[in-house]
Amino acid sequence: MDLAYKRWVEIQFYFICIDLLKMNNDLEDVMNTIDFICSVYLRSGQNELLKSIAGQVILTNNLKPSRIEYLLVASENKHPQKHIQKRAQLSRQTIYAMLKENEKDPIGFYTRLNETQFIQVEQFVKGFLQFKEVGV
């Protein structure tokens, strides 16, 4: 599995947790949402590990990407540029300049989760994204 994909999954999980926290500013709501997504899309027992990782993410920001890392990883994973602009709060010109600069002098990035954690987070992110598609 490619490094950019793994890091993209971690970044998505980070933003899911942070965005859920911003909705009500309640950590318990984040954990309840994780329980719900796990009960619908994942095998039982995975929610405790995910809640532990989510708690670490929220309290330590250990998965938080820098703007340039977010831009590079999102671009490499074919995330729509309009979404990248909004999330990174960068202009289109700045994004193009940063991508061009990275071609000349590439910036490296690394994953933060071990393989067991990554597998659980990946399954959760896939389930969460499926859930977002429910309804009109």
C-alpha cells in the first residue's frame, strides 16, 4: 500500500474527528458517533481501539497535517481541488505554486499509525464515507 494513501486515510480520520468535535464541542458525541458507525459498518469490538485513537487525535493532534502536507497528500489522492482550497484556506495560485515547488524539491511525509491501527482507521473512514452518501 502506498504511503500517500495511508497518510490520506489518517488525515481523513483526523478531520472526521475534529469536525465531529466542532459540531457540538462534546467529546462524548464524537465517541457515540464512532460507536454508531462501527455498529453499522464494522465488526464488533473495533470501536474501543478507534475511540482510543480518536481521543489521542483530539487531545494531541498527532495526526494533524501541515497545510503543505495536506495539499500534497490530498492532491496525490485525487481529492477535488475546490475541497483542498476550502480546507487548507489557500488560493488556487498558491496551491499551484506549492505543487510546482514540490516538484523541484519534494517534501517527504510519513504515517503515524501502526499497521493494526491503520487497518481499523481505514475501515472506519470507508464506513463513514459510505454513511455520508446515505439519503438525498
